[in-house]
Amino acid sequence: MTNEWKKSNQLKLWTEEEPENIEKKIRNTDNSSNKVSILFRNTIPEIPSTTYGTFAIYKYPAKFIPQVIAYVLKKYAKSNMKIFDPFAGYGTVGVVSKVYGYDYELWDLNPIINIIHDTAIMERPKINIFKLMKEIKNSQQDFIPKWSNLNYWFPEEFIPILSKTWGFVHSLTDETKYVLLIPLINVTRYFSYGDEKVHKLYKSKYSRKKIEELLKNNWKFQFYNMLEKEIGKLLKKVWEYNRLNPKQVEYRIRSGIDTLETKLDNNVNILITSPPYLQAQEYIRSTKLELFWLGYKEPYIKELSKKEIPYRPVNEIKIHSEKYYEFREKIKEYIPHTGREIIQENEDEERWVLSVKHGNFIVYLVHPKNQKRVVVVFVVQFSPEIISKIQELRRDPRKRMQMDFGLRSALSSPLTAFRIDVDEKGNPRGFQVSKNIFPFFEGFNV
């Protein structure tokens, strides 16, 4: 890193300046407090949007925007350099590196990266969509995923048509397979009880209603019609990507591996990555439905889930950074909105609990250390008597079990709010998911 870049101190990502102007500012400043401003989307004219080409053929959680990678490559990469992303996810680092002619290596725990990557970089296929759809409808191939919860996520009426279509796809060995895989994944998700509007595999009121409406109408026609449209969309995206003139490069994709325990076989020159978002994204759960239909077996998928960073032990490592410790000392716990008051914070071998008072409510943030659900929020009507009673109840294991009953199955995200109705003695009468208390947590990091 040059002295000029050291002087800039921090990159702030919210303006529209061109890279040349930014560099001039850096060279001409002697004030280390000056901030360089970048809006990456406006620095890469050849990639007009974040969803251009094959950069958005599949709804993968928290994926890189291509312009960030393109900016780094154009700014710092030299000829014959090799690019590496150990938490590749969607594979955007590789898909962009190919455009600019750099070899690359991608790792990810989730094997779906193979399908996304190989589809995203393929050359324009010569496909007759109408002929292909006819072959799908006449196919006699079958495929049923080895999934114990298959009937929970799909109505039995849909399974034969899904089985036949997936059977056809799994029987293919040429480029046609990659023309179909992502479109069929998207259609399969839509025809499931999973809510395709959210990343996590989640059965919502919307998705139940969606299936009810599909079953009332000509759903077979809708299935094939949607698949045909999805194929058309993908072909357009592949055409756009090939307009960027991707180069012939060498690459390696390693999936299903423990990236924390794996070592590179060869040296790389630039590492570009966005590490997992811990509990904010459950990547294997988000793609579990797709992985089953792709042919992965249940024990393997369960094993992948256990290896995600939030749910596995990680060895402590020494951090060699004076700045890290300097800022760590400066960080103070605070509650930014007036009227909030931390009542108590407790931690034992089983759970961590923070009690917060806010107006007429008391909030319990509970972290059960032996569960995947990292934070549970209890909201109860506030009064001194009820606070005392609730705290007493939670100290009693049997009463605590009574309060926690049913919450685990109802949780659908790492942070879920529940209002607990209590009687005059402080005993819980019922649970209700409450969305209107979420503003309480704005800017509140625990």
C-alpha cells in the first residue's frame, strides 16, 4: 500500500466520483482525516447494474456486487495474477475475474456454488426452447430426492411433475443441463411451501396461501409456463455476460470443504472475499431445498449445516494488530435511544440474558448457548410486580420450560420478537409474534 493510500485513512462508499479524481484527491492531501468517497456502481461503466449478466441468476443471500470486485481488479491486479475467494458463496469473484482475464480459485462450504458458477460462465448455448419444453413434458425419467421432509415442503399433487422434470435434467450430460438447472431451481422453490421472497427456507402464511391458489387453478400449465420464462430469462443473462467478453482463464472450484481447515496448494496474488455473516445468514438452510433436488443426501446436508461458522467451535487465534486492540478499548456499550435502561445482564454455562426496560415494556434477550437459535426476545407488559415475578419464574427450570414452550418451533429468524401475555400473578397465558416492537431495536447492537 502506498503512502498516499495510507494518508486517506478510510474509504467511505457513498459518492459518485471517478477513480482518477479520487486518486488526485489522495495525492494532493496532507490531512489524514480526509475521506475518499466511492460509489462502486458508478466506477465500472461496462457493468451497468448489479444484476447485469449472470451476476444475479439465483437469489443467493448477501452476495457481492460485481462492481466491487471489478474495481479492485482494475485498480490493483497485474497480468498473470491469480485471484482467490475462500468464502465464495455465489462465486461472483470468479465470474468477474474471468471477464478481466485473471485465473482464480473459489472455495465454499455450500456445493451449490458449482451449479451457479458453471451456469454463470457458460458460452451462449444453442437451444430451441420450444423443442426443449416438449422433451421435458414427454420425459419418462423420474427423480425423487432422499429427503424425509419432502411432503412437508411440497403438496403431494406437485411431486410427480417435479420428479419427472428433475429426472429429465439429471439424465442430461451436455450444456442443456446448465440451461435448465437454475430455472428449474427457481420454479421448484416457487412451487414449494417455502417462501421464495425470503432467503431462508421458511413456511409462511404467504407461501401457504400461494400453494392454495395454485391448486385451485391450472397449476400444471403455470409450472411449465414459468419454467419456459425462467429459461428465457437465463438465456438473456448469459447473452449479456458474454457481451462483456470473458476471457479463457484457468480456475478451480472447491466446494463442500471446511475452509477453516483447508490450505491452498499454490500461491495466489489477491484475496477478495466477504466472510460469512454469522447468524444473520444461514447459507446451508437457505439452499437446503435446492441441494436435495440437486441430488445431495440428507446426512451430507446435515453435516454441512454443522460446519457453518456460527454452529461450530473455532480455535482462538492471536490477532496481530495494535489498531484492533486500540479500538477495542475505546468501544463502550451504550443504548442510543432515550428511555432504555439495562436492568441486568446474566451469563451461565447454558445461556446469556440481557434484560432491558423501555417505556412500558421489558425485553429479555436470551442466547441459549446450545441451540442454533442465537437470540430469542421476550416482550412482556411492564410493572414492578410482573418484572419480579417473571425474573423469579425464569430462575425456576420448570417454569422457564413453561414460558419457553412452543417458541423454538415458532422461531423463523435469529431475532424474533414475542409478546407474552401474563395474568395478574405473572404466569404466561399465551404467545403472540409481535412485529411492531422492532423499532425498539433500531441502532441497538447487543
